[in-house]
Amino acid sequence: MAKRDYYDILGVSKGADADEIKKAYRRKAKELHPDRNSDNPEAETQFKEANEAYEVLRDADKKAAYDRYGHAAFDGGMGGMGGARGGGRGAAYGGGDFASAFSDVFDDLFGDMMGGGRGRGQRATRGSDLRYDMRVTLEEAHQGLQKTINVPSAVTCDVCEGSGSEGGAEPQMCPTCSGMGKVRAQQGFFTVERTCPTCSGAGQIVKNPCGACSGSGRVTRDRALSVNIPPGVETGTRIRLGGEGEAGLRGGPAGDLYIFIEVAEHQLFQREAQHLHCRVPVSMIAASLGGDIEVPTIDGGRSRVKVPAGSQSGKQMRLRGKGMPQLRGGGYGDMYIELAVETPVNLSSKQKDLLREFDRAGQDNSPETAGFFKKVKSFWDGMKS
């Protein structure tokens, strides 16, 4: 059977660069590794195909030869490319070259089991990202605000300026791992890497640790930050402040700070995206005769709304542009007024007599009631027949 195209195996285009090829191989290796596909008899073969494809495409010379001659470049028929580099398929997944290639992505597959990612030989480590939960009122979400927050985090040590060494002296290369931060051990088919026990993965050691930070280059301190909350934020909105997270270890770059917004519930308004809803009670008389009512708006103002005569509970009226601003511009939402016709309570004897008189005066004032009982009568007649 004809061998599959290496680019097709990894799922990349012919013009893919080295980073794209490596990322594609990582995905395939995770997906096809036999240890994760015990129920798939084809997984091992496909896994070996991916290894073979990566071994060729990761090497600039091999990739150039493959792009020009295809698989023939490694079959000995195009000038001995395969022989010069140790043979085609066998070298791809049976010898030392593959062990080197596979170790590049081994920690991506089993990093959690082996204790973390691969060492880079760098003493500087990026600081952790921080999360801050901020609760704002609906009015603040409408207007936007500038707010100062106190964030406890690790900051660069002022005494050693982040180096971790007393007097600012430079750390020295770790003698155990030679600055790699990892130690390797060959275990059969795999080259296993583990975090260096001497330097804990830093690649360097501090012989005279700074007394203020105990050699870490960081100290914990509260920081006051001014945060700009734009109008239109809603619950779940995330604001990123680059470089405002924890300081990096031993002079590394700082992480980021993420502000997560929660908008508190309001006593008058309910929010739906950029729109607001307000339930307004009206008296039975006002709903029957109609008239004007005054309603509040989220900006603290007032608006007059005309209630049509004969309005029922649940009737909605819209105030254009009186809702919430859209977060990234584009105007404002609307405000919806929902009428709630209120039945009077605690009536006096005179009020009760007036209502009875009103009821006797005519039966054509409640069309919905009349229609309902007409349907009820029809239902009962149908059940009898």
C-alpha cells in the first residue's frame, strides 16, 4: 500500500512552518498514543506514521528533500538521502533520532504524571496570573467608574532587585543538570525527563540567598491599583491588566491581572443584555381610565409614560434609549415598562357599595371575562354530548 503524505498525516499544509508542524504533531501524538487507545487496534500504526512524518518534517534538510522528491528521497533512489541519515522508516521511530524528537513533546503528553513541563535552562520564570472578583451596582455598570483596588501579590524584591542573591550577585549554573532544569533517564523506548532535584527546575542555584526574599527574588505585598470599569459591563465581563499579576521568579516577567465583574441585582430594574425591564404597579382606576404615570430611569432621571385606557396587567411600553450602553459602543438599549394592575384592598363599606353598583351597571366592561366563560360553556356542552 502506498505511503501516506506526511503533511496529510499531521494535518498541516505544505507551507507550514516549524512551529505549526510541532503543534500538529503534539496534537496527533496525544490523540493516537497507544496507551490512550487500547481499544483501537489502528492507533499504534497511526502513531508510528505520525512519528515518522514528524521526524522528517522537523528537520529542515529532510523536509526540503521530501518536498522535492517525496518518499523516494528516503528510499535510496534520490542520491542516498535515506542512507546518509540512517534509513527512512526504521530511523523514524526505532532509533536514537526519534527518542530526541519525541522528548520535545513528551512532557506535553505526560507532564502531569511526570511532574511538570520541560526545563528551558532559564532562571527567570514568568509570574502567575491573578484573579480579582469585583462586584458593582447596576448604576455603576451603566455609568462606568474608576475604582482603586488592593491586590495582595508577589512583587519584585527591592533588596536584591529580583535576582534572589545577596548583594545582587548572579546565580550560578546548577551542577546537577548543567543549567537545563531537568535530568534525563533512558527507560527503554522513552527518554524520561524529571525536574532537577537540586535547582527545582530553575537551572541555576543561588549560593548566597537574599535575606529579604529567601532567594526567590519576590516578596508578598499589597498593591493599590486604579481600575477603569467601562460603561456597559455585565456579569462575566473580564478585564485584563497586562503585567499587573505576580512578579516573575528571579527577575522573570510579571503575570497578568484579570478583573471578573459581577453586577449586583437591582431593586427596581431587571437587566436583559442591553435592555432593562421595570414592573410598575398602577391602580385599577388609572388602568381603566388611562392617564400619565412617572417612572424612574437608570440614570437617576424620570420619564412620563402615557397609560392607555383599559390597560391590562402585563402590558408593556418601551422607552427608547433608556437601557444599558453597549460595552464596545453602538448606542443604548431600551427600557420596557410592564404594567401591573393592582386590585384594591382594605375597602370601606362605601367603597364596596360603589363597586357593587358599578358591577350592576353593566356587564360589557370585561370582554376577556365574557370570552373566557363563553369558551367554558362550549367546553361543558361538548363534554355532555
